Amino acid sequence: MANSDEKTSDIPKMEVSIAKLGEILLGLKQNLCNLHQKIEVIDSTPELQSSIKNYKKDIETRANELEAEVKWLREELKSIRDLLGLKLQNSNSGKS
């Protein structure tokens, strides 16, 4: 008997859960619709597409510059480490 009471008490919980899922689904559909509208606006506006392309080119150029700078800094760091290593070896051999 207790088992049937549990089943009947779960029914309202499931109904509430189903209602919440329905609300979530509706919200997701509205978000999807809004995104489609925004994409259409972007696609239909040449100025926006041109700006986006220019930003993309600028970002790619800056990324390449940063990569080159990082490479240069790594080479400089290696040179400094090598120089310090050489000096440390010379000073250690002088102490012996």
C-alpha cells in the first residue's frame, strides 16, 4: 500500500517537472529564433561583414606579431641562460 502512495505523490512532482521543461523548451526556441534574426541582420549588412573581416585580419596580424615576439623572447632567454651558465662554469672553475 505504501508503494502506491509513493507513486501517487510522485505524479504532481512529475507534472511540475514537465511544466518546467516545457518552459525551458519555449525559452530555448525563443533564443534560437532571436539568434537566427541576428544572424540574418549580420548577413544582410555588408558594412558589418566588412568590419568583421577587417577585425579578423587585424586580430590575425596581431597574433602573428605576438607569436614572433614570443619566439624572439625565447631565443633571448636561451641566450641569457647560456651566457649565465658559461659565467657560472667559469666562476666555479676559478674557485677550485
